[in-house]
Amino acid sequence: MALLSQIQSDLVQAMKDKDDVKLAVLRMLKSAVQLAQVEKGKDAEFTDDDVFLIVRRLIKQRSEAAELYRSGGAADRAERELAEAKILEVYQPAQLNDEELEKFVAEAARIVGAAGPKDMGRVMGKAMAAVKGQADGNRVRQAVQKYLSTL
């Protein structure tokens, strides 16, 4: 679990740097990871992929909160949420570029035998499993729609 040790060392560095925002975000992340470890059980192995899922969920929460704050007229709170999401993005796997994503989508469509837009759900399931957090769900959805519209 190299990622978890990286988070811990970054948390210590944030304490030393007196970076309150980063410190709060990393403490929240560490707490979420510890909670997930407890829920999974003491005998279950906890991997970097599990941490990636938690980070992705926290980023999504921050993005959604920022949208709500912005629509409610609280731009300063929205910016704080986006800043927190930016800090968390460091702990995500490298993102696929559009060309690589299209290859994953094409392969997923080939595997499920997609014939058109009606196969969207099946292709999405395969594509999301294949990219394993290396692309945002919205990007995958757009790539699948684009691919299926050409069939």
C-alpha cells in the first residue's frame, strides 16, 4: 500500500508546512480510508485500488458540492470545495488520454457485441471495469455514446 504511506507522509509534510487546507483534506482522506478498512474487516486485504475508489468518491462529492454552492451564490465556498478536489486528484491514477479511452471503449463494445446505442449500459459496464479509475465516468459515457452513434 504505497499510496497510503504517501498520504501519511504528505499529511506530516502539510503539518510541518502549516498548510491548513491540505492538512484538513488529508485528514479527511485518511479517516475515510480507515473507516473503509474497518468496514472491510481486519482480515481483508486493503489495496491501492481501494484507496483510489475512496479518493474518486471524495473528489466527486467535492465537485457536486461546488456546483451546489455556486448555484446557491456562495462562490467562495465553491472555490474551497474545488481546491480540496484538486488536492485529492494527486492521489488518483494517471488519467487516460482521449485516444487511449477510445481504444478501451472500442474493445468493450467488441466484447459485448454492441450493435448500437441500445447497448449503452453493457458497454459502459465493461468500459468502466477496464479503465479502473483512469478516466472519469462522464468522459467514459461521452466516449461510449460517441462510439455507439457511429455503429
